[in-house]
Amino acid sequence: MNLPHGLPAYYDDLALSFEEAWGLIAAGVTNRKSPSHMPVVGTVDGFGVPQLRIMILRDVSREARTLRFHTDSRSIKTEQIGQNPATSVLMYDPAAKVQIRMTGTTHLTATGALADTAWSTSTPFARRCYMAEAAPGTPWAKPSSGLPDWIEGKQPEEEQLVDYRSNFAALLVEIETIEWLYLANAGHRRARWQWDAAHNLWTGDWLIP
């Protein structure tokens, strides 16, 4: 079937839509200007209330179905994930006119090779936030970055960062569903893919937008 002028090849193609979705997701790792570089990540607190925040996407593995984010191991977020690992991730690309919603389970990794590599390959400036004297969200008497005065506004040296490695953790979100919404004047398109663990593959269906 010939598509109306201006519509992408994946408009009525479920398999191509799936490829486009993964392409947009992965772009967030290498392209800092990509909207998927800073998705919304949602977890659930101890009262069952959704908690949303923007996080930087650090790595994507399509084979392992994982998204990697970094966080302070002392944060309230890590405690909540330990109690309930259910996680959602939201991306919206206005240029592509695509919304991607994902759900899955988060695994907290604070020690071991993966966390060590994630730590060592981050820039010293990025790791500086883990030098905060108190956990994120701690009430404070005055406005503060939480950093010690001696490192405020400076990039730390590697030897200055060693004692703060224990404050770092990697979050691996293992994706179980991907929902896709493409906006078009000709008619929106919506689809959802579910990971089938028994057959080790993704299964997808069109949905009414």
C-alpha cells in the first residue's frame, strides 16, 4: 500500500515501528541533544505513590533489554527500588512526533564489575555529585549543593574521588513492555510489544491510539 506523502515507512509497519523505537531509545546514549538522553523515570514509594524524575540515560542494551542510569546509593530512590523494583520510563521526541513508554524491573548494582566500569568511565565532573556530604533529599538549613567547600566549583582529581565510590550505584532497568505512539494528522499509530520470556522474543500488536 502506498503511503500518503510525508508519512514515514514505519507508519503502517509494526516491525519497522519496533526498529524505529529502539533507534530513538539508543540515540539517547550517544546524542546529548536527543530527547531520549533525559527520559522521565518513574518508581513507586512505600505508600504506593508514583515518584517521577528526569535521569540521564547512560547505556542501552537491546540484547539484554536494559537501560542503565546512575544514582547516589544513599538516595531515597534506591531504598524505594529495593522495596518495589517496578519501574516505568517515558521518552518523547517532538521532532519525530513519537512517545515511547516502557515498563520493567530495576536492579540496583552498587558493587562488582558493571558498577566499577560505570564509575570509572564517567567523567570526574559527573562523579563530583557523589562527593556530597549528606544523602540527596536531606533537609538542610540553607541553600547548598551538598558538596564540601573545598571542591565547590572545581573538577576533582581521580585520587580525590576514591573515597566516594561507595556513594555510587548503577540502575539497570530490565524492559518488559514497550509502548509506541506516533502522532500524525493522517491518523495516529499506537503499538505495544511485550517480552515473551518463554519463547525469548518480543510480541507486538497494534492498539487504538
